[in-house]
Amino acid sequence: MTGRRVRMLALYPLWRKARRVYSLTSRLPGTNRLGFQPSLALSGGDGDNPEFEYGYTVEQHLGIRKTWDLQNSKIHPYIGGGVAVIYAGLEQENEAGGKKEDDQGIGGWIGTGAYWSLTESVNLGLDIRYSQADVEMFSKEIKAGGTHAGLTIGYNW
């Protein structure tokens, strides 16, 4: 473990504050299509690198997102970007046994997507983003993050 490790829950008050600010700004005239976007992404699995047995990342994203309303359409495209805090870990197996190491880094993310308004308050969409941050594990500088794609279900208030 490294001394730069930060617990995930340390960013929870920041997320709550961003949610309150977004809630207030989304009600102001002319600002309802530009807002804050907090999110959490998890990934893990066996890699192609024979040196490591297992790896994972946990990412917290905070940024802004611009959404466009297409005339007479329920489809809303958007683009966004911001800060990414990425926690990464690797497990290494060798003759002497296993070794685990983790680290966290601060980087950035950018993304795009679109959602379809099912009702006035419920949305279904597709989100694609790329994130990257530098972390250090096993005395090597590693680029953590990558491409993420997912289906989203959202609720507007």
C-alpha cells in the first residue's frame, strides 16, 4: 500500500454538495441544460498481462455536462467532462507467493451519449466515456482508466 491512498467515502460529502448545487441550478432559467454530473464506475478482471493475475479500478467522476434538446424529439444528446479520481489495484502471483498493491490518482474524463425521455421524469440512454489517471504500483507508473460504455436509467426532478 502507498501513503497516497484515499478512502472512497472521503469524496461522499463533495458528491452531496454537487448534488445540492445541481438541484438548485437546474431550476434557474437558461441553466437547466448545463449541469453537474457525479458518477461512479467499477471494473475488474483478469488481464492479458502474464505478470499480473488480477486487476481492478474504482472511479469517481465529477464534471459538467451540456445537453441539447432536439426540436420535436424525445432524444437528447450530450457531451461532458471533468475530474476523475481513480483507485486501482493489482495482484501479482509468483513462486514466492502473491503480492497485492494499490494506489489512487487524479486525472480526467470525457464522455458523450444520448438519452431518450420515456416520460417527463424517466430517461433511458447510452453513455460512452474515456478516463485516465497515473498510478504507481510495483515501482511502475501505470495509466489507469480506459473506455467505458453503459446503458443508463435516470430520473429528473
